[in-house]
Amino acid sequence: MAPSIKGLAAYKKKDGMLSISKDQRSIVWLPLGARDADKSVSIAVVNITNLQQTPESAAKVMLKVFEKSPDAAEPVTHVFNFNSPSNPRGEANAIKDVLTNLISAIKANDASVPKPNGAGPASAAMAIASAVTSKPASGAGRWYDDSQLKIDIELQQSLMKKDPTLHRTYMESRRTKPDTISDSQFNSQFWSTRTNILRAHAVETNQKRGAYNVLSAVKPRTVDGELKLNISAEQVSLIFNQHPLVKRVYDENVPKVNESDFWSRFFLSRLFKKLKGERIVETDSTDPTFDRYLDTKSDDGLSQRLLSTHIPHVIDLEGNEENEGGNKTGNRKDFTMRPGSAAKVPIIRTINNLSEKLMAHVPPSDVDPADPIGMDEDTFNSLALKDLQGDPEENRIMLNIKEQSRFFSSEKSEMSAEAAMYAKQVPSKVLFELQADVDPTIMENDTSGHLDLRAAIGVLEDSDSEDEEEKMPHVGSKASLADAQKQVLEGVKARRTEMKGSSTESSLSGLSQKMFDRLTLTHATTTEFLHHFWLVFLSGDPDRAGELARMVETLDRAMDRINAVAADAEREREEALLKEKQRIRAKYDQYGIKEPWNPNSIGGGGKVVREMMEPTIRTLQKATKEYKKALAAEGLDVS
């Protein structure tokens, strides 16, 4: 039997002793001074799914244990606060290390866990090694596991700190959730619809910057005749990796030369210009320590390794030239394409060599190392000049929607005034009137004796009045032209708004920013509850009927919140109208100028709120209707 490992720890603000049983199958917490075993907490090691511990720099030493029994839907968390007066961190680490090894051994022996190459149970050493590499926070595998993302509290808090809108939605949804939904159920449901956002945030926060041309990034500057240089340890490591010659010079001259002086002199030397790819001129300062390395080869053998690799014949320029027998005639090659020393075009060759070094450490994403060497069809297609090929045939299902406005308007939409006017007209009567207008026997003549077509269609160029009343408006009259111009300008304005976006005022539709933010939050929380309602409703689980009834009540309260926002918006608009009336009255009293009153100039109000929330309101009504329909089908009371 292994010796028992113990540690003083508080659980739910009660002091006690946390220990691992002698058979190492469970951990037990027992309150101090308690004799009754019923007050103890026992957790089977086989039911522990995850362990989380506060970092070494934290003041409090806490260990969170996630326990999930086979018949439980959600894991239960137990938080133990180690409060030993002597060494709380050591006791916590000892218990956590033993639990980690036990959990790893259990997973290694579990037949349901897939093993590489069908291997059987691993040894204890391999189990510990796999436990280290399979920690949720130490690998990218957890990014693709939705269950791990939904219980990663630190990742969720980090995302909400970055996205205040998401944080407000979470807090408001949690505040207005039904009492029947526990916090763990709410968290699981809330984040289950946002696993893609969590995964993207996890990838973003764990990204590391790759290798880059570090010599061009370090820029020494001279201040008051003194060289100022800011270089980090990471940059020094990159310089050594990219330029082994610099590492050799450093090893041979430091500590004979002070390290700060070494780097200051290096960035002013000719060797630095050569490695950077710049041309060395006679006016450059000399330094005997670095100049003796100018003729030393800085290649670490990468070029030979690259040349020894297999090169497909499609891009093997040297092989093509060999097959052609060399270029004996024709124009001479450009000097950048002639073989020779690197001194001719140092910047091009240096950048190419550096690019080869950087790309040599990047694992290929489109090549399988197990593939045989040769030119297969996939490789040929990848090397083909795609610019010379035609557009690929689109392989997708086209979705053609006619009358898209039906999806964004109410089912019983009212006919516009213009459409109602045209619907009342009789086509035969309209054609008869048009023929009468252009009948040559009754048309008037102009001053030149010809038929006056303008007078026939009602266009009077000599008239300056824009408010002439016509008994029968003609096509082409000034009123018709003004109406047509107005419609064209409105269409252009709507198209411009659709393409370039709208201003802040038009996007708010007259609502204040505070009211619009409140409406946005109400819409987000309502959508969250609607999503949860449909998940429960469509599950068909009879055991969740009570929860479904509570969700319907929550949807009713969501409708009340929308009405409350509409009432406050209407009150806000009435106050704005009152201020506008007072302003017009004051202007009249002070200057005697009577400004026309137009109540439509003030936007916002409850009407705008209901128009914005119309799809959500219809969705709420649809959900309530389906729920009542299901109750009626079961023969239950709908009221």
C-alpha cells in the first residue's frame, strides 16, 4: 500500500483534511474534529474528469476537482482551499501530482480511449508522460473538443473581457433566466452555441510569432552622439539561429569584449552590412574584431541540403537548361540571373538565402512526408499555372428567392398607396384617355402650325407654379416629372445606403444611443431564450415538461421587456417633441419667424422599436403558438 498523502484544506468555508486513500481509488475530505463520516466528502478517482490549480504566483492555493459520475449529465466541481500554515503549495502540488498520475494510468488502461497503432496499456512512466502532454491547457487538441471549450472557465472569462457586448449579453441572460435552470446548465447552453467563437479566441491567444528577418528589425539609433540599442534575448536567439557565423564570433570574442560593446560594435560593422545584404563601400567604418570574419562562409550547410533534395522536373530550371544544351545564342542574361559570387547582388541573394532558412523550419501543410518521391497527379496539379486555366465550375446549389420582402414583413402587409391607386384603375379606360390625348383631330397646334404634343400631355413650359391643381394628371406633366424625380432619388439614396452603409443617426432610426443599446441587449437575451426553448421543445423529453413551461413564462416576460423598451422609447420621443415645440415657440417669440411644425421630423418612439423587433416578436408568437398546439394535442389545458 502506498503511504497516504494529506493536506489541510478548507471546503465550503470549513476547515478539514484532504487525503488520498491508501488504495489510491478515491480522495476524501473530512472536517476537523468531525466523527461522523456522513459529513465527509469522497470522490472516486475514476470519476474525476479534470483538475485545475491556481498558478504558482497566486496568493491563494486552490485546487478545483471536476467530478462526473456515470449517471450525471453535468460535472460537479469541488474547490479545496489549502490553508496549511507551513507549506500549503507543497501539499497541493503533492496531491495534484498523484491524482494526475492516477488519472493518466486509468485513461491508459481504458479500452475506450484510442491508442496509437492499437497499443495496449502503457507503462507508468509512459502514462505520466502522456498525462503531461494531454493536459487541457498544454495542447491544441482541446481547441477541437467542444466539451473542453464549454468547461474552460478561464477561456470564457478571457473572451468576455475582450468582447464587452458578449459579457453584457451573458450577464443579462443569466439574470433573467428561469430558476429551474441551474448555473451549470445555463453555462453549458450559453457556450454550446458559441464554441466557434471560443475556439477562434483560443487559437488567437495561443498563437506565437514565427521567425522573421531579425537583423532588419533591430534599428540602432544615435542620440546626442551616443548609440542607443534595444535588443531582447529573443532577438539574440533568432540572430544566432539565422546566422551561425554571429554565434561563432560571439563565442570567440565574449567575454574578452564586453557584451554590450560587442552588440554595439556589431551593428556598426561591415559584417552586419554583409549579413543584412547591403553593399559594403570604402567609407564604412572598419573593426578588426569583425572584419576578419568577412571572408568566412556564413552558410550552415542548408544550401547543400536543399540541393540534395528531390526537385520536380517541372520547376527544375537547371535540368531544363541541361536538356536544352545551354543558351549559346540570343540575348545575354540579366546580371541578376548569372551565376557568380554573392558580391554582385548581395541583397537579392541574402534575402533568398534567409527565406530558405526560415521556410526550412516551417512544416509543409500540403505534402505528406510518407508519399513516394516522384511526380504524381496531385503534385502536378499543385504546380500547374492556375492563371492560365479557366474559371473552375461552381459546384454549389443556387438558392433563388423571389419576393424577399415577404420574409421581412408581416404576413398581412398592407398595400402601398401607389399600388392601391393603380389597382383601382381600369386598363381600357386608361388606354382610351391616352388615345384621346394624342388624337390628331382634337389636338391643338403650336405657333408654327404643327401639333402641340406638349400641351396634349399636360407639359406647360411657360408656367412657373409648382402647385397647380390638375383634374387629371398626365404622364409628363410637371407634377408627374417631380414625382418621378423624387422616386429616382429615393432609390439612389437607398442603394447608396445599402452599398456604403448608413450614418449613425439613420442606423439608430431616431433612437438615442442609450435606448438603442438597451434594445440590442433585449434582442440578444430574447434570442438566447428562444434558442433554449426550441432545444427543449424539439427534444421531446417528457421529463423536461416543467422546464419547458418555465421557458414559456420566460418568453412571455421577454415580450414584456420589449413592450417596456417601446414604452420608454415613446416617452423619449414625446420629450423630444416637447423640446422641439418649445424651440419653435421661442424662435417665434424672439424673432417673429414662424417655423412650420412637422411631428414626423422627430424619429424614434415605440413604433420604431416594434418595427425593429418585428421578426423577434413573430418568433415569440410562433413559439408560444407551437407550445399551446402541443398541449392541445396532448389533451391538456391550454390556458
